Amino acid sequence: MINFNVPPYAEKAMGYIQECVKNQKICGDGPYTKKCSEWIERKTGTAKCLLTTSCTHATELAALLLPDIGPGDEVIMPAYTFVSTADAFVLRGAVPVFVDIRPDTMNMDEKLIEEAVTERTKAIVPVHYAGVACEMDTIMDIAARHRLAVVEDAAQGIMATYKGKALGTIGDFGCFSFHETKNYSMGEGGALLIRDGRNVEEAEIIREKGTNRSKYYRGQIDKYTWINYGSSYLPSDMNAAYLYAQLEIAEEINDARLAIWKRYCDNLRILAQAGRIELPVVPEGCVHNGHMFYIKTKDIEERTALIDYLKKNEIHAVFHYVPLHTAPAGLKFGRFHGEDRYTTKESERLLRLPMYYGLELEQVDYICGKLREFYR
Ligand SMILES: *Cc1c(COP(=O)(O)O)cnc(C)c1O
């Protein structure tokens, strides 16, 4: 069976984890957490990176940092996304206002955002689907004119850029995921990227149960105390050790994923040219990270038949995102602004093919051969 995903692993991880255990440094904010955060700060150029227990928690932390977001406030986001994008704001009592996506990138259509803005709107949450950037210039311009915060859901976007800027560093806050299905992993984990240094102290306090323990650890104060509301968003240093081994070979992992992505494209171009399937689109100015390889079939029936066909040939292909506005919680907490022209229709045609660090190019050729066979 060719799996859909295999969690990324770098050789040195085992030694690093043993070091944590031997040195009895297993709680949060240890040496490996520091190494990971500093690596991300260097690589992306963000003012501050805080490692978190998940991207979901990074987004929650961002929501807690936005000035007085509360019941009845609105947050604009796509409905074609993972539930966490909405959850973080629903927990604050805010209403997710969903706008339609662009069919080419599956990202929120930047041209539909402004008309969804009301006097209750507090933030825009672009999701960089498949590590391909949203149209951030337009989004940042709308945000500036209406004084809205921007929280980038860059769960899939580490190592990708928009006009030379790292995803996650353009909005006020950016959120990465290190779940095992992402390009770099710590099992469960994530990171909050903070653009403006002035937000760092409050973020550290909320992440550490509302205390100023981070300052205490750095020796800046001699005891710590309860300062604000907060929660516990810091991961164990063992998880960070697992991640750090991958960050050390980040370019190698990224290159391998891009080679797989390109091999799929080269192999499937003939089917796309014949109008049988559609291939992903990467707009000018966007450099992606090979997070995902998907195709689009004619419709949901064809997709179901193709998944079955691939399964019979030992290939595991999957689809995702029941659009949030059609899910029970989406109906309860959110609303869709405007017309659902593409969100539902395109989500029903999208199929993700196996993609992971370690997938062999010969396996990609085999998968593509089976796809061509299906369409013969
Ligand atoms: C994976 C993912 C998340 C959630 O990440 P976790 O680290 O599992 O919390 C959020 N948003 C998007 C778009 C994702 O792909």
C-alpha cells in the first residue's frame, strides 16, 4: 500500500530526544524549544516565534491577543478550511463570516472580502491552502483601511513565500502547524509568529497560564506571578527535539517535496491538457512548499470512483474539508456572506494524492500510471 502520509522523521531526532531525557529537560521552553524558535525567527524574519502545542492553540493565542474580540464580533475567513481556523474565534464568542474561495488556488477570494466587512468585523483570517499564498497585498490593504487585524492560518505554509515574504510574517500574527501531516512535525505542535515586538510580552504571559514566568526564566525578575488570563500553550521539549532534527535539514525536505510535486505535474500534464483533470495553480509571486498535491476530477461521482480504483491498486488518496458553513457547528456559529459559487463545488472535486518526505519518484510514476489507466 502506498500511504497517503508518513510523518516526517530526521535521523538525529532519536539522539536529541535521548538527550532531553538524560538531562532531565522535558518540560516546555527548554533548549530545543529555543533552538526551534530561533531557527524559525531566522528563517522567516519574524520578530518573535513562540512554539505552541498545536496550530489550533497558536490561533487561539492570536485570538486572545486581539484587542477585545468578543461576543457578536465578526471574523472573515474561508469556509474551505480546517475547523481550527474558526474554532479559535468561536471560543471568544465571535461569528465566523465565511466568504467564497477562488477556484484556481482554493484560497479565500480577496475580491469578496471587503463587501463582507461590517462594523462588527475585527479580523481577517486568510488560510494559505496547500502552502500557496493568498493575495496578501489586497488583504493587507483592506485590513489597513478598515483597521482590522490579520491572522494568517499558515498551518500549511512554512517555507513558502509571497513576493519574497515568508507566509505567517505578513499579518499581525501567523500560525504554523507541526502536526504529523504537515511538512515538518513534532507529533502535535505549532508556532505563533508575532510581527510586532510590542505584542510579545503579552503573548508570553497568555501562553504561560497568565504568568510572567518567561521573564523569570530569563532572569529578568526574581519571582513570577499571575498577571493576566491565560492558558498552557507550551509543548514539551522532547517534541521540540523531534522537530529540530527536521529543521536542520529543512531545505533537503523542502526540495524533496517539490521534486515529488513536479513529478506529479509532469506525469499528469497530458491528462490536464486533454481536459480530464485539473492541476494545482501557483500564481505569480508565490513560492510554495510542496505541502500537498491535488487534482480536480469532473465531479464527486468521478472522484469516488477514482478513490476506489486507486485503493484497489494499493494507493491511498483522500479528500478533505466539508465546507464549514454546511457543518453543524458552522450552521450554529457562523454565516456565509454572499454566494457559495465555488466552495462546495470545488471541494467535491478535489482529491489529494500521496505526498510525504520519503515518497519515491518511482512510486509517483506508478500512481500517475494508474491515474492514466483510470481515464483511458
Ligand atoms: C493542520 C491545520 C490546522 C490545525 O493544525 P493543528 O496543529 O493540528 O492544530 C489548522 N488550519 C489548517 C489550514 C490546517 O491545515
